[in-house]
Amino acid sequence: MFNLEDIAAAHSKVKSGVDFPTYIQDLIKLGVKKYDTFVRDGHTVFEGTDKFRIKSAPKYTVLRVANISDKERFKHHLKRHQRGQTDYETFCTHSAETGVKKWTVDMNEMTCTYYDKEKNKMLQEQIPTP
């Protein structure tokens, strides 16, 4: 089964949102089936087969997630990140400012879904293949 060191090694190759599809393929090879990343502090819960779960440590200083979500502004920031115009921490800051509480990546569905504090789906995207 996978461990946090393997995941960190895969994540170290990611420089911007452009690298996200390749990162997902690396996680699939490790056996990750799904993960939730929490914008507040960047910790992630990874799930594998047979209910295997591990949780990463927080990645940065706690961010205040806006109570009111702004889906259109979030989409703008996401597109910039996907084009490689922002780094991960900047993307997380923008996510918090626009009300994103967490995102869920589902390797079976090949989707990334962003949620607000009320658990409303703000956006769901198909993950492209690299």
C-alpha cells in the first residue's frame, strides 16, 4: 500500500496546475483511489483499497475560508492555475478567498470536485489524461 513518502515524491514533480494530470496518474499507480484536500491548512486524506486511509500534515499556515462562495471568481483563478500562471500556495489562497473548503479527487470517476463550506458542489471537472 502507499505511504506519505511515496505521495510526497509524486507531488514534488508538480510545479503548477499543468502537472496535475500526471500527478493523478502517479497516484493511481501507487494505489490511491480518492483524496480530499482541505483548503484551510492544506492537509489531505488519501484513500486506497480496503478502507485504507492516511492523512498528511498541514502544508501551510491556516487560511480563512470565505463564508460566501464566488464560483465565477474561483473558476477564473482555477483556469490561471491550470495554465501554469500560479503556484500551489497561491491557488490555495485564491480558493480560500472564493469560498472553497475542500476538493475531492476521485480516481474511478477521474473527477476533481470543489465544495464550499455548506458542502455545495461549486465545480466538477473531468481530469484530462496527460
